Amino acid sequence: MDTATADPTVTDDTGGRRPGRGRRFSTWCAALLFAGVSTVVGCRAADTDGVTPVPQLLAFLPWLLVPTAAGLLFTLLARWWTGAVWGIVLLGLLAWYIEPYGKTGDPAGPPVAELRVLTANVEFGQATGALTDAVRREKPDLVFVQECEYTCDAALKRELAATHPHRQAVEGGGSEGSVILSRHPLRPADGVPGTMGMPGALADVDGHTVRLQLAHPMPPLPEQVRLWQRELGRLRDAAAAGPDTPAVFAGDFNATQDHAAFRRILDTGLRDAARLDGADRTPTWPTRTTPAFGAQIDHVLVSRHFTASRARFLDLPDTDHRALLVDLTLHKA
């Protein structure tokens, strides 16, 4: 019988024993997988979004459990016990970071008003009809619409004027247009400057002022990571302003809780409504793979004055995002 075949190790010319080719291959595979995952997890631990491809991979951080588990399998095949420890540490860190981030806790004051909020990215206006149907069916009080170009804007004015007569918009073509629709009276307010429209408004909700801000920063494309960070930073600055006024920030943030730039928005005191209702990490993009696979980049963030319930994710045809619908209760400060 061939010794090299029978034994996972082979003997070199000096009589020493070294791993066979199969074990060396498994060791290299495990090391490469762990090195890639370690880079992403290391940036998460360092509270930075790093450089491409780290920001893009951070959006799918929970799915890094898959290459980590594969790496552990390779370490077993290679009998590489140091690598096994490496993989187990990575699994522990991933499990830690998968836990929800941000503050929770109910307001102390009594409830004073109810709000139903819907946010939807209609992908260049293509899902305008489906959104209109959803608004009529679900009857939200506030609707935040991203990528609402000129024809979408005109259609919403025409179809929803009776139920949502108040609006604040940034008109634009393609992905640049955005609009806030409301059953409640709105007053103009400064929005957040960005490549795509991010209007703001002040709503009069049963005699209580609520600050509204639509979010739609640029996505972290390889050549646009710094622009993405700057626009999320502007949203963070807007969130930090006027902390005593009830606020709702909603839209396509193009970021998850695993992005440092998004966590800094949460650090201002805003809370993710989906998380408050136990629906954190429910994927909203891309729809061709949700809900089995994806990232939650569409959010409704609320100030400490709100509680949240009944978070639902709506599948609208002709868009690559799921819409998010959530019921909010405003409490007296």
C-alpha cells in the first residue's frame, strides 16, 4: 500500500513528517475564508466602515456565518486546531454583533396620538401604482416615498390628494425625487442636502408638533463610499438637532446597523421602529432574494417619544425594495 495514500501526512527526505496535499489545501481554504471574515469583523469592532469592499460586505454581516462555518469545516479536515480556535472566535464575534444595536425603552408619559407610517422606495417611480394601492389599503397617516420622479409625483398628487392633501417634496428625475405625504397638516422645514432628495417637514399631529425627515443618502458604491458617509453624517446632524421635539426619520438609508455611519445616527437617541417591534434584521433589499436573503436598509427611526408596534414588510411589484409599514404611538414628554 502507498504510504502517502494511507497516511494524511507524508515523509520528507529528512525523515520529518509534513501534511499531505489535501490537508494543506484545506488549511489554505480555511485561512483565506477566516482572513476575509476577520477583515470585515475587525472593521465592525473598530467602529469604522473601512474601504471597499468592507462597507458593501458589512450590509450582509449575519451571512458571514456561512463562510466562517465553511472555514471551520476545512480546519477539521486539515486538523488545524489553531485555525479552529480562530474560527470559533469569529463565530462568537459575529453572534455578538448580530444582536440588535441601539436604545430601547418605553416613554414615561401617557399616549397622546397614533400614527401609521409607510416608507417605500418605488425604484424610479416604477412601483407608483402598487404604492397607491397599498396606501389605500393600509391607510397610513404619513407616507415617505423615495425615487419618486416626475410621473410618480404627478400620479400621487392625482390619486392621493383626497386622503393625503399635505405634502413636502423635492422634485427630480430618476432617483432624485422624494416626497412626504400626510393626512396631518405640514409646515415646511429644512431638509437634508444630498445627491437625492431628502425633504423635511413639521407635522401637526392632533396639536403636537412632530419633525419629519425623509432619508435617502447615496448607496455605498465602490467609488462613492465617502459621499455615502457624508450624507449619512448630515442625517446624523439633523437627528441630533432639536432632541426635545418628537421626530420620525424614515426612508431608504442604504445602511444597516452594522455600518458605523448608521450607528452614529442611532447614537443620537433615535430608535429603529422595526427593532422595537422585534423585527430587526428583516431584509428589505434586494426583493429578488428577500425574505430568504438580503439586508434591512429601509428604516423608520423614531425619537424617545414613540413606541412602535405591528411592523410589516410589504412586497410591492416593480421595485427592488420592500416597503415598511409600522404603527407608532406618540407619548407626552
